[in-house]
Amino acid sequence: MEQAEFPNHAHALVTRYAYILWDALSCHGGIRVDFMVTSAGARYALEINPTLGMSREANFGTGAGLVGLSHTDVVRAYLHEALTRPAYDVPLSAPVFTGTSEPRDAA
């Protein structure tokens, strides 16, 4: 699995934004957040996917393997999280971003 060639600061910001989205949307377990980063360094979140591919060849499974987790480990972790998390009983919060991002039309 290859990681896109980003400067460290751009990678850190995209990672931070992914965590902000994960938290603001009250996600549980793993999600995938797709970003577009322009050559000028502007970052746009394109999609949040809370239903990851579970095949052995899927990106999430491949990434898990890179940190020493087997496909079985990943499936067990997902099942455990799904069976033990509390039910949603409050409205989901909206994401709040801080910083100075230019509007899409300005790019």
C-alpha cells in the first residue's frame, strides 16, 4: 500500500481533519475519509465512508496488515465494537472546522 507523496504538514492537516469529522459525526470504529489536495495545497473532504470494504484485498484490510493485524483481527474488532457500543439516543453533532480555508469557488 502506497501513501500519497504529501509534505508532512499537509499529511498532518488531512489526518487532523479526518479526526475532526470522525468525532463530529459521532463515528465508531474505522471509517475512510477521502480527500482531494490540490497542487496549491488546498484540502477538500470528498467523502466519508463508514462502511469499509471487508475483503482481504480492500484498502482497510491492507492497511491493517501493515500494522500487524490479520483479516480475522479486523473482523473481530468490528463485531466487538458493533455489539458493545451504546445505542444512539441523541442527535448527531455537526462538524466544526477552524482555520483559514478558501471557498471552493476561489480555488
